[in-house]
Amino acid sequence: MLTVMGGFVLLGMVALIGGISGGVVPALRVFILLWGVMLTANTWLSVTQADRGLAVPWQERALGFAVPALIAWLLMLWIGRPPRPPPPPAEEDDYDGYHR
């Protein structure tokens, strides 16, 4: 749970920095890469230094990576989509409200 919340905090910081610098979508791509590297390093340290098995931290870290990365990916799709074209202009008709 703390891993997911940490991911959301990092996601917010990266999106804010990306918004200030003018590129939110590239910043979200960097977030997904950065988040994966951070969790891989954390898992490696957990297994080698704390003598934990790989099965337990792997399940926790996979879920901790998937939730923030999925939100970042959905944000990339939503922000990066092309704008909708404007609706076609309404055709003018000769009807002015009176029957002739």
C-alpha cells in the first residue's frame, strides 16, 4: 500500500514538473521508466541485503508497479489524444417561424 502511494506521489511530482516544462506526456513516459527502475532496485536490495526470498517482494512490487504505471499510461492516452474536430456548421434554412 505504501509503495502504491509512493508511486502516486512520484507520479504527481513528475506530472507537475512536466506541466511546468511543457511536456506532460514525455514526463509520464519517464515516470514509468523511473518507477520500474526504482522498484527493481528496491526488490534487488530487499533480496540481497535483507535476505528475503524473491517470491514475496516480487508479488508486492509487481502490484506496486502496475497500479501507478497503469494510471500514468491512461493519463498519457487521455492527455495525448488528438483534439476533437469542431462540429460542422448548422445549415441555414429558410424557415423563419412563419408558415407561408
